Amino acid sequence: MLRLPRSKVQIGTPLPWSVRDEHGILLLSKGHLVENEHLLDQLLQRGAFVDAEEARAVARAEAPEPPKAFVPPPNIFGLWDQTTDALKKLLDSATHPDDFSEHIDKFARHLLELVDCNADIAIYRCVRQDNAQHYYFGYDHAVHTAMLCILMARHLHWPETRLMSLVKAALTMNQPILDLQGQMAGQDVPMKDKQRAAIHAHPIESVEWLEKAGVTDTDWLTAIAQHHERPDGTGYPLGSTEVCEMAVALRVADTFTSRISPRVMRPALSPQEAARQLYQEDKGGPLSTAVIKELGIYPPGDFVKLASGELGIVVQRTANARAPIVASITDTAGRPVPHTVRHDTAQPEFAIKATATDKVMLMRLPPERLFGFAVAPPAPVVPPKPAH
């Protein structure tokens, strides 16, 4: 029992605990009102005590909650980096047909959310692949292709159901050869016959794998089956001349992102050269035009030299395809600077004069230096890899 101090009793306020005498006999029950000072004096003179356990319980209940540990909001760059491994886990776990369609749909919608957060960052990651790991080439490529499919389909005002079919096709088009793509990206010898045969067969094998996983979306499946076919019959695996629009869109995005991705056997093409080749092959069609319109002449991630002499990275598209916003990373003499400064290249003194070729200084350049800390939505839950 604890002796009741006068300071703990508030006149006209319900008692938070019961009050007893020195023998434990109840004097006032919890919730009783002590109406005036005279009554309180009488109570204290008689000897007023409170049960220690009850007093501690009330103290705990009244104590302010301790401040919660600060959890930083998710960073969009970190979430983009997680997509590669998340896609690998998702495809590895696709053993339950009912679950696969739901999980791949959730993953595709997460990519849409990341693009909606900042499309310039999405493009930057696709263009700026200086530190890419060849082992994950296939999975990186699938995510980059899906990102470009989102931009292309929205530019063409495709309905959401069609857009989602295209994005999911991009994520799964190379399922049988994803690991092979990583192997080939890192090898220093030309493609072998066995590898060529696997590449040739993968569209049909991808469709068969998806059907076993429970996919019934005919647009999704047809786009994959035909994404290497060409209207002139020179494509594979069937040499068909009947190619649906979604398959052509998938091939356009697949081809462009492949050409700007580095491999051991060949460096990446510049976005400008890749766009030029794409436009020629598509004969200026709406799909290649959509890619160029969405990316601009100098897309985010492009390394450029300005009229001022500064070197910088394109970080934001503008209404003028030739005049994006550039974050400088050197001074006018080409020396690295500790802080980036953004320039509007529509201004003559900061106009883009050329693309830069010496990219050594970019190898350790964190994207947060260019864009700041960008908040993003939480990533979807990826199902655990099944035990073998």
C-alpha cells in the first residue's frame, strides 16, 4: 500500500484508483468525486492509502506513448533497384496458377505507380546503366521494356486493360531465357549454336509456360508469341507475316531497350542512334514515333556537354524535345564539382552542344545527387520462393 499524497487528488475529478485505510478497508471507490477541500482533509487525517499495483497500472495508462522510431519513407531509387530481384523471385515462384496472375498483375501495377511518381527517373534508370550486373541482364531488360511499354501505350491512349496486357507481356516474354540472357551479356565470344536455338524457340516456350501458370489473356499470349515476327516474314519462330499491333509494340520496346543496354561484346548504343535505327525500321510508324516523343531527343540519363563547357546529366524532359533540364556535374573547364546545378538548355548559354563520351566520372554518381530523395509507394509483397 502507498500513502496517498494530497497532490494526487484533484477536487471535483473522479479518483483514478480506490482509496483504503491502513488496514486495506475500502474508503472511496475508483471514480468517486472528492467535492471539496474539507472532505479531502478528513480523508487524509483518517489515513488514506492506494494499492501499489493499481497505482502503477494507472500511471502506465496515463504515461505518454514513447515516440516511435523514425522510419524513412521508401526511396523511389531503392524501389526501382528492388524490382529486378522481385521479378526473379516472382517468376521462380510461379508454381500455383491461381496465384501467379494475381502476383504478376500486382507487380505490373507497382511499376505503373513508380512511373507515375516520376517518369523522368524511370527513363533515367533505363538509359543510365553504367553499373549494371550482367547476371541480372534479362530481368533488368524485362523491367526496362515494361517501363517503356507503359509510356508508349499511354502516349497512344490505349485503354488500361490493353496497357496491362502489354506490360505483363514485357515482364514475361523471355521467361525461358532470362538466365541465358545474363550469361550471354557477360560472355566475350559470339553467340553459340545452342544459344541461338534457345533464343529462336523462346517465344513459343514462353507462351506454353504462361498457359501452364494459368494465364488465359489472349492479347498477352499472342503478343509474346509474335514479338519477334515481322510483317515481311523475316522474323521468328514461324516467319509469319500476320503480326498484331501489341506484338509490334512489344518488339519496338524490346529492341530499343536492348540496344541501349551494354554487354561485354558491345557497348550500348546512344539513345539517339537507337532511336534513329528504330524510326528507320518502323518507317516512322506510330509506335516508334511514340517512343521518340516520350523520351525526347536527349532523354533523362543522357550525358551531355553544354555551350557553357559544363558536362551534365539530363534529369527532366520539357515540352521542347531538344531542350531538357540538365544537372551539371562539372564546371566550365570540365572539372568535377561537389554540388549539381540545374540548367534550362533552352537558354542559349546552356544549350546542348553534344553528347559526352567519357563516362568514367559517372560510375560512382548516386542518382540522389541529381534528383534528391524521391518518395515512392511501398513495393508489393513478393511470394516466397517455393522449397525444393
